[in-house]
Amino acid sequence: MTDMQPGVEMDELIDEVVFGRTDKGFNGKYRYRYRYDGKNGKWIPEPYSTTWIGMQYVVEEMRRRGWNLVLLMKSETFGAGFSKGDIKTSEDSDSAPHAVCIAAIKALREHANSSGEDGRA
């Protein structure tokens, strides 16, 4: 497993790497995936790495981009993997959303490294 923990920091990384957003959601088009956290007084991204609903957005975007997903429920963990062409990544975690998010980040970064892109959408 990786040391990337689920939560707001990972969700911001997903927003950047998977969805290509670096403007914290304020360009009008994507603001709906951010919500205002009155407790902390700031806008935070969709909880991609901690909820199944948030994970759904990641899965749908990866599918739109031509990636295949395998999701396994093991006895004590979940395994997620993305593949496209010669690129195959996988990750295990205590939760499916976390495993999917890490696998998506790894897949897109590996694709970027192999194609010379910057790792964003």
C-alpha cells in the first residue's frame, strides 16, 4: 500500500491529476464538485478518496479516457487496478475509494511518463 492517505489533500490531487483542474474549482464549469466547508471556512473538493459517490466520478472519468478498471473485494482490503494498452497499475487499501484513487493517480502518471506528458488530464 502507499503512504498517500485518503482525505482533502488526496482529493485535491485527484482533481488535478485526473480532472486537470488546478483552479480549485472556481472557473464556473467545475464548481459543482466543490463544497463550502463552513467549519474551516474554505472550499474543498468532492470526497473522491473517501466515498463511493466520489469514487464514481473518478471511475467515470477514467472510463471516458479509455481506461479499464478491475475492482476486487478481498477478505480485509480492496484492490483496484487500471489498464490501458501496455500500462497496468494496481493498489490495495482498506477502502475501495482510496484504492481506486491511488490506482488512477499511478496510471495517469505512468501514462504521462511514457508519453512525455505532464501527468494531468
